[in-house]
Amino acid sequence: MADRNRIEIPLPDDWHLHLRDGDVLPVTVNHAASRCRRAIIMPNLKPPVRTVEEAAAYRDRILQVCQWDHFEPLMTLYLTDNTSPEEILKAKDSDFVHAVKLYPAGATTNSDHGLTSVQNAREVFAAMEQCDFPLLVHAESTEPNLDVFDRERAFVETDFAWICENFKRLRIVFEHVSSRAGVDFVNSNASRMAATVTPHHLLLTRNDLLVGGLKPHHYCLPVVKTEDDRRALIQASLDKENFFAGTDSAPHPRSKKESHNCAAGIYTAPFFPELYAMAFEPHFPDPSQDPAPLQDFLRLFMSVRGERFYRMPLNEKGSPDQILEIRKEEWTLTASYEFAGDELVPLYAGKTIPYKAEIVKAN
Ligand code: NCD
Ligand code: ZN
């Protein structure tokens, strides 16, 4: 008889991940690889990953420190005002660069080299549309006077509308969608647009950030929003084939988080499947009674939908002899990880959560 306290899925994927570089790379890479098979790797290093050559070198550094055979980093390029259409063609021809990331200049961590105007990338967008290369978008307006909770909605109404209007066949991922306005925009462009949804935007609202004392480890960009926004994300993830998992796990040292100038980013890579199970559990029959519905959903949300959008073969490198087991079992998360001489504090540090996942041999 099946063990009812247990869900089994093929090794999942993370369709939006920050690993950083240098001394901390062994920590971040092995945390991610302990839970997932493939990950879309964000290019916002200092300096950013702008060329196919730089992406190849970064990929090598990631693989060098990785202790797991199954892990496959899927690289991206950082779009600047100077990115050339030729670089897009090179990326398309490579078998390891899978998308280009648009950061509006100044919108978030390490975005100084981002686009100062989306119109500066007109020729690059045309080349991407022509060769069917996906654009990943950090969708927040940088208008200085704009309320921080309205930045996603404002970007949708201005720059994002312009991109969609002018490049009708360009395939786009709306990254870390965080608001009902964002969800509505994805739905109205559903034939060629997908969205990643983070565990923290599914689990937290701005009350978790601001009530009872400011919580720096709940601060990220786009900032977590209202309960109505959170519900829109849950519902879209449950109902729509083009919403899938992207953790936006973004490590910063404790000294930069617990600071008068708190860095934006929440760290979830070491236990992200557990967090998604927690977020969606209330919307399924109790998995201890019937694990199948939650199990089927998590497989679609964490692997299949992203794989379809990126047009990757199902289970490309998935060794069928390995699976992720997610058990309904309480465990206490570590208070912090060693992080190149500093500390890395994950989401829910020191707290007990109800699921525990592990890569195991399939039998
Ligand atoms: C990310 C980071 O730290 O690199 N921070 C964040 O709050 N999400 C950048 C990003 O994805 O916006
Ligand atoms: Zn990110």
C-alpha cells in the first residue's frame, strides 16, 4: 500500500534562481542541486553576464563546485543598452544559453547595467522575436515618485504594454509576478507569455513584512503585496498552464540584510519544494488522506509547465533512477548557513515547517 505521508515527483526545476559567484558559489549551487535538476540562472553578477562567452565561463564555475551529477544550470544573458542582435544569434546557436533577462536600470539588486529605456532594445527584441528566443522581464517601473507597491502595475501599463504591442510574437516570461494586475496582464497575453511565481509571494503578504516590527528577511523586490494579490497568484498557479515555479532565491549576507539599507532578496533554494507544498496544500485534499492531487499539481508546476514553455525535452537529463520525495514531516530549518565568512539567513530560519524533501533512488 502507498505510504500516505509521502509525495513522489521527478526531480523538479527552478525557473528563476540567483547563485552569485566566487566564494559563495559552492554553498548556493549545492543547496539548489539538493532539491532540483535544472535551474534558470540569473545573470545579475557584478559585472553582469553579458555575452555567451561570459555565460559559458560562469556555467563552468557552477559545474566545477557542484557535487551532484544531475544538476544542469540553464544560462541567461543580461540585457544592457549595448547588447547587440549578433549576441542574441550566438546565444540562440549555443546549447546552454536559454533566455535574455531585462532589468530596468535601478529596479533591483545589481541592475545598474540594465535598460535605461526599453526602446533602446528595439533591435534586440526584433532579433529575439525573429529567432524565437525568450525574454525574461523584471516588471517594475523605476519612476522615482511611484509608490513601491504600484511599480509592477505601472510597468505593465507602460513599458510592458509597449513591448507586447511592438513585438507580438516575442515569447516572454513575466518573472516573479507579485500582483493581481500582473496576473491579469499575463492572462491577457497568454498565447505567448508565461510567469514565474515564487514561494514567498505565495506565502507572505506585506503584513509579514511590516507588522510587529520590520522583517528584513521578508524583504525582496518586487515587494510582497496584499492578501488579494497573494490570492490572485495562488489561483492563477492552480488554474493556468503558463504559471510555474521560479524561486527567485536570492542570497545576501546577514550583514547586508539586517542593515539600515537592507538588500532585497529572500533565500529559499535549500527547501523550495517544501515551501511550494506548504503554499498549495490548503487547496487540495489532505495529502495524508489522498496524496495524488497535490503530487500531480506539484509535478506540473515545478517541472512540466516550465519545460513546455522553454521547449525542452521532458526529463532531458532526468535520471529516471532519482526522484524527489516530499514527506509530511515536521523539521526545523537551520538558523543560518556559513556564507564566506558571513552568515546566510534563509526564509523561516529556525522555524518548524510541515514538509521535508529529499532526493532518493527510484525503485
Ligand atoms: C534579486 C537579487 O538579490 O539578485 N533580489 C530580489 O529581491 N529578488 C534580484 C531580483 O530578482 O530582483
Ligand atoms: Zn530574481
